Amino acid sequence: MSTLITPTVRSSSVGLRLLCFGGVLVTLALIYLGGIWPSLFTLIAIPALPSPLLFLVAIFRPSLIRNHEYLRWYLVGCCIASVLSWLLEVWWLHHIQ
């Protein structure tokens, strides 16, 4: 049994791949922030260590993200943690002076 690929499925797959590429960059930024010096960000970055690899795999296999709800929530949580951590770091550096 073969399935036809419609243009909407293909475009959503391309969009998902672009989001996964952004997820790689965002979660690598979190791991960088956690690896600069031991801090609260290190504790946040440790559970997010596998997320860049998972995002890289999802770039080539978007069905991995689409079919696993728990994995999708984990990756979204890692992206949110990264954004919030960087916002806190920028706020802290701005108010320290």
C-alpha cells in the first residue's frame, strides 16, 4: 500500500525540518550557557544534553517528532528552557552594572 505525498504534507515536513534546525541552535546555546561555568544553568542544561542530537535526527526523519508526543514535549521544553535561561542571563548581566 503506497501513500501519496500531497503538497501540504511536504510543506509541513519542510517547516518541521526548519523548526528542528532552529531547535538545534537554541539547545546548543543552552548547553553552551551551562558549560561556561558551573551555575544554575548547568543544572538546566544537563537534562537537555540529548536534545541537539534528537533535533538533528528529526531534521532527517520528521516523522520521529510527529509520531511521538512525549518526545515532542521534551524538545519543546528544552527550547523553552533555553530561551528563558538566556533571557535571565541577559537580564542579570544588564542589571549587575
